[in-house]
Amino acid sequence: MLRTLFHRLGRCLTAFGITVSLVLAVVDVSHARGPRLLDMLQMNLCNSGWAGCYTGRSVGTAAALIRAERPDVVTLNEICRDDARALGRASGMAVSFQPAIDRRIGQPIVCRDGEPYGIGLLLRAPANRPARGGTYPIQDPGGPEGRAWLCAPAAGGLVACTTHLVSTNPIVALAQCRHFFATAAAAFPDRRVVVGGDFNLGDLTSCLPPHYVADSDGGVQHVAVAGTARTGRQRVIDMAGTTDHPALAVTWL
């Protein structure tokens, strides 16, 4: 009787010891990974309805990807205002939008559905401060589209920004990039700036300030963060032909 009781007690203590070891192992691994700054997802959805890359399916693909990835920040290019709002509702994220401007008439460019066309931000944890956006003072003289930028404060002392620079003139795109980092992003000196966008530049070396760290999809989409962060995980995700750009997912540490 006593032998059976001690045998059962021994088995319980052994099981408890194993459980404690596993818990401590999980804690140690989690601590070893270090703090996570944020998960970002950059997408150019080609969803105006006018461009040749339009399929009408990119927003649905984007919604599924956001649900799967659950990023803290989503930066959106070539999107209609209602579609940005729909992605925000589907993901439970706060939405900011900035239209591109038709410089011939001084009004927002409209998508095929009549909604304003431009760029957007989705934030998992927005701050209680308004977004800021605008168009660049330097634009391609050969095209009517006024390219835009947008920044929105997020929780934790962050501000998220996005932009879509001109695709037809690399000299103008470089000037816009320099203006963005020197003026638009620099307007938040009390916050850590994170950026995602289609810069239409293969390299940001000539316009990226020295205190930024950047990553890219190997093409023209880039993400960047001010400070000493580093890339913890980076993936280029195929959008299954629904747009002409892949998605770029980055975890900053």
C-alpha cells in the first residue's frame, strides 16, 4: 500500500519536474529572441481600374494576407479609398488615406468606381493624433499625377508612413525620396518613424538618411525604420497574379 503510494507520488513529482523544465525552456527561448519592434506589410495593389495591371482581385488577396500575417502596420499603394476602408474593417485596423492629385484640375484622381485613388495606412494600434499627408512639390512634368505621402502616429512612440513615387522619371523619384525623408518623415522628431512604399527606385542609398535601416523586395518596394533596428524576418510574398507587385513582409527587431 505504502509502496504504491510512494510510487505514484514519485511519478507525479517527475511529471511536475518535466513540466517546469519545459516552461522554463519556453521562457528562455522567448527571452533570447529579444523585443519585437513591429511586423510590417507593404503592398502595391494596382487597383485604380485604369492601369493594365488591374485585375479586380488584388484587394481580396490583400485581405486574406492581412488575416494570415496579422501585421501591426500595413502600407498600401495604388488603392481606392473605399477599398482601404474595407481592408480596415476586415482586419479591425485603423485606416488613413491620402489621394493622389490630378494636377490638371487640382482634384483627387478617381478610380474606375469613382472613389479617390491614392495611398493608405492600416494601423493595429493607432495613437490619438491625426494623420498628415500631402503631395510633393517636385512632380514629373510629363505626367498629370501628383504623387503623395502619408504618415500616421501609432502607439508605442511610433509613426508609420507610406509613399508612392513617380515611376516615369528616376531623377524626379530621387528628388521626391529626398523630400520625403528630409521633410515629411522629419516632421515627427519625437517619434520613431517606420516607412513602407513603392519608391520606384532600386536603391535608396542616395536619399536614405544615415540613421535609417532599410530592406527591400529586391525591386522597387522598400521598408525603412529610423534607429538601430534590424530585420528579424523578411519575406517577398507572391500575390498570385492579382497585381504586378509582390507583397513585402518584414519584422523589425
